[in-house]
Amino acid sequence: MSDTPFLTVMLPVYNGEKYVADAIESVLGQPCRDLELLILNDGSTDATLKIASSYAEKDPRVVVHSHPNMGLGRNRNDGFALVRGRCLAFLDHDDVIVPGFYTDAMRDALGRLFDAGIEVVVPARLHADESLARGYRCDVPLEGVFPGSGEASLNLPYEFATMLYATDVIERNQIRFYEGAPEMESIFRHKAVFCAERVLFTNGLFFEIRRDNPGQITKNWNVPEVARVRAEQYARLVEWHRERGTTGVVLDEMARRAREAQAELGTCRPERVSALQRLRDNHRARKAHKQWLAGMEPLQRYFYAGSPEAEASLSAAIGAILQTAGLQ
């Protein structure tokens, strides 16, 4: 293995003591050791730093970078200076990587894709319950290889963290996260795909498990502030495209989204909700969440480890994506 790792996993965390060990172990337990794990501790006041440091003491692949609290966007942006891998994956502290995903064969396949100008891989994602016992797969809307700067960049329905990136596409275009709150992660993933030479969409592969839990940022949004930031950042994204000379469908769609965000901002006002209405809303939300959980199936069926059949499923997925890319 080279002194320079092939894969970098960036793991930002703030007060994540409940889940962060699961995230760390899911990375370090992968079959291929050719990786580094960057744990970016954003001024945690709980046991997060102690937990992260304990892993760094035992495994030289773990790098802990700790600083006073600065917010998620800036935490990630500062972390880019530490990235050494050719491939970059993002992992939230409450999520995990699928067991058995990162094998020598997967590393070699990703390297071949990058060599062929496929600089972003957009796979399916897994969504799981809080205990990581049950879950389901969410598919992406496209299959195949597409030019990054085309309409494919408009078809990114899930979190940026469920995608795999050639680090070079991010660095040569200086793609960074919004440093206010809430983050506009959708803009980061759009820019990364748009700037890529080519992008591969596949539902035959998945690597990240999103854990459902009450502390998720999306469950605790300040709705009026989200509307304000969305309107501001989509307007800036339109200007970013115009400065790059973007024309056609992509520019038109970005302008439409900017107008939509501005319209939503104009109608978004803090609501005065009665105590009775809050109880009804909470009841409906709990009922819907319970039904959502009931539709899940054993998560282990999606693992690439644990049996010859699971390992064979990964080999088949690798063969399929290489064939789709015209490399096999």
C-alpha cells in the first residue's frame, strides 16, 4: 500500500458521542486498508474528542483535527486541506459505511473509472432505522454514464454524502460548502457533478447507510431561515453558472429553482400554531414515522460481507459498473 491513501473519508462531528464510534468502526473495518479517516471535531463538549482520539492512538489511518466550534460548512471546508486520497467520501457521524464495501477490487474499479474521466459516482443509498437493524434502498433516477455538465447534474435526489468523488474535481474547481446555517449541500453536489468530465449513475451499488434518528439536522430546521438561505444561495448559483458560460437547460432550470426559492421566501412566515394543533401534528408525524419503519426489511441483506453470496453481489456490481463505463 502506498504512503498516500486512495480513499479519504471525511467525518465532521459535533457532540456525536452516541453514534460516532459506529461510524469510525464502519470505516476501519472495511476489507481494503488503503484509506484514511479524517475526523473533524467541531468543538464538541461531550466525549466525542476522547472517543475519536482513542481510535487515532490505535490506528495510524485515523487523523483527528479538532478546533473551536465553527459550524458544519466551515468545518468541512477547513478539512479539504487535509485530504490526501484520490477518492473522497463524506460520512456524517451518525451514519455508517456498508460492511464489506471497500475491497481491493472496489478501489481498483474506482481508479479505472477516474482514469476514464468518470469523476463522480452516484449510487443508490440505504436508509435505516436508528438501531441499524432494518432499512430499505432508495434508487437514483438514472442509469449509465453521462456528461457532468449536462442535464445529469439536475438529477441528484439524495444527499451529497451518498456519492463518491474524485478529489481532483473538487479541488481544481474549488467547490466548497456554504458556511452559514443551514448548509446548502444540494448546491455542493450539483457543482461537483456539473464540473465533472463524466458521471456514473447506478442502482447496482450502494455504500452509505443513513441512520434515522431524532437529532438529524433536517428534523430540526428553522423553516423561515431555510427559506432565506435557499433563496440567497440559489440566486448565487445562477450567477456562478453565468460566470462559467452555462447555457441551455441547466441554466434555465437553475434560474427556475432560484425564482421558486424566492417565491417561497415571500410566502414563508412563522406560523402561530395552537397547542392542540401541535399535538395533532405530532401525532400524525409519529404515526407516519411508525408506518415508514414498518416497511423496512432486515438491513443485513444489503451488506457486502458475511457470506460468499454477499461478496459475490459486490463482485457482480463492480463488473456491471465497469461494463456500463465501457471498461470491461
